Amino acid sequence: MNELENEPRSWWSKNWKWVVPLGGCFTIIVLGILLLGTAIFGFFSSVKSSSGSEEALQLAQQNPKVIEILGEPIEEDGIGSFSVNINNGLKTSEVTLPIKGPKGEAMLHVKSRGSDDNTVYEIFEIQVDETGELIDLKDSVENNDF
């Protein structure tokens, strides 16, 4: 009798016919999900950075009245809403960003237009969650009172 016929087959030799197609399909699906997730994250990051929300947050972090009400450090508190429209070089953006400090939470509302070098704030205010108080920062930005 032949000795090779009595040796047990390995797991791979028994199962490769279903492992290869299934593993290949699974790999393609995972790579597709990762690619789609990366594209979505990149899109939202570019919209957020072009909206001017980072600059507005920095200006709010330097305002003495905001520091008095919210405390320091002031930071983002979740995902806001961002709208950016660029038409013939003129950029308009609207941002609503939740912010927080050790003393409380607030919403940062910014509506601006212009180019990157010359931004005009139509609305730049902070609404404190607990009291509903509105802090208008538009005049402070235009007068460079920071």
C-alpha cells in the first residue's frame, strides 16, 4: 500500500478553495470602506479648514469677556455645522461650532465673506448655553481689541 495515501491532509489543502475567494472579497470590501472613509474625512476636513472656523475659535479664545464666562482653556465641543460657498474668488461661509470651557458651554456663530486676506464678519457672536446671553465679537475683531 502507498504511504502517501494514509497521511492526513493539512487544513490549507482541504479549505483553500473557499478561503481564497472569500478572503479576496473580504479584503476588497475592507479596502473599499477604508478608501471611502478617507475620502469623506478629507472632504469634511477641507470644508472645515476653508470655513474659517479655526481662526474664529482662536479669536474667541483670546476675548476677555468669553474667557471670563467660559474660563480657560476654551476648546471645541463636538462637531459643528459648516457651509462654504466660493464664487468668482469671493468666499462666503457660515459656521456654528459648539465650544466649552471649565465654567460652561456655548455656541460660536460666524458668518463671513471675502477673501482669505480680507475677511468681513457679518455675524461673529457667541451664545452662552446656560444663560442664553449673546456676546457680539464682530466689533472686537474689526477694531483689533484682542
